[in-house]
Amino acid sequence: NDPHQAWKATLAGKLGERVDLSGWYHRTERDFATFANPDVDPDQQELELVGKYAFLANHTLEIGYSFFEDNLPQDASVPTTTTHRPHVGWEADIGERTTLFSKYEYIKNTDDRQPKTTDDYSHIFLIGGTHKFLSVPALKTLELRAEYGREDFEDDTDEEVDTITHRAGLRAQAEPFKKVVAYAEQKERLIYEKDLDEDTERQDISEIGLELARWQRFA
């Protein structure tokens, strides 16, 4: 019988004073004994590499790439699915209480069937920011986070609908008491179908909640 193996490698380092590098790779072959460990996914390999460059004071540029593939070791009777996912991001601290960020990500999914049943790609853009208010009456501190995202999805196999999705979110978070966080969040999602040339779906998500961490063994 062929042995079924799993292994993982990680990377963490610096180039000079301004560049941080991190990454990891794991491979877990089919029928590897996971002993019901949810952190070990058999029949796949994944790679992720990220570099962060502090090019100005309080400004950081991030460039990364991730890769996924299943069907390991490869079985000719089973389709192999792969995903390529490069991204570039920017983050800046404006003063002591404001952070701005943006990110662009490209996702490509494909398989080796003939003809293909999976062959799609997405362009995703995100922009947003956070700001912290100090000495707010009753709330003590208040942190606001706002973001907007746009995803352009196309499927070359026509198995799925080509869409443009707009996402917007606003979150307010306060700490009125020590180790007690209260938050309210509103999210909107609007889906536009390219073939129909019209908006076809809208989602609204509202959430309020409390997070308690006042005790040593209970949260």
C-alpha cells in the first residue's frame, strides 16, 4: 500500500527594516488519518505567501498570493479543482484614531474536465476606514467602521450567472463598561445580473450585540 502523508511548512521573516514576509504551505493526501481533527483537511494542498512593505510612515503596502488544489494524489477519474488568488492591499494610519484601507483581489477557479464545468473568475475591490471617538457621553469610546466592496463575477462555462455585486457596511462599537463591548452593524448587498441588465436581489442584514469578557473562564 502507498503511504498517505501530510505535512506543513511555514515562513516568517524580514528583509531590512521595512519588509515583512510570511507564508505557509500544507499538503494532506487522500485517506490520511486525521483522527477527526477539523484543522486537517484531506485530499488537498494550499499555499499562501504575503509580503508587507512599510513604504511611508504609517503606510503599508501588502502583496500576496494563494493557491489551492484538491484530488491528492491525483486520480484520473476524479476532476482536479484549482484556485489562484493574488491580491494587493494598502493601509494607512491617519493620526492616532483613523485608519484607511483598500484591497484588490483576483480569484480564478478552474478544473481539468473536458469540457470544463468550473471556469470562473472574480475581480473584487474593497475600500473603507475606521475612526475612534474618545470621551463619548455614556459610551466612553466609540469606534466606527465603514466599507464598500464591489465584485465582478464571470463564469466562462455559463453554469452560473454573471453578476456584479455591491456590498456596503457600517459598524459602531463601544465599550461602555470595562470588558463589555456593545455593537450595532448594518450591511447592504445588491446583486446585478449582466445578462438581464437589471438588479435582481437585495439583502439587508442588521445586527446588534454584546460581547462580555469579565470573567477568567467565561465569555
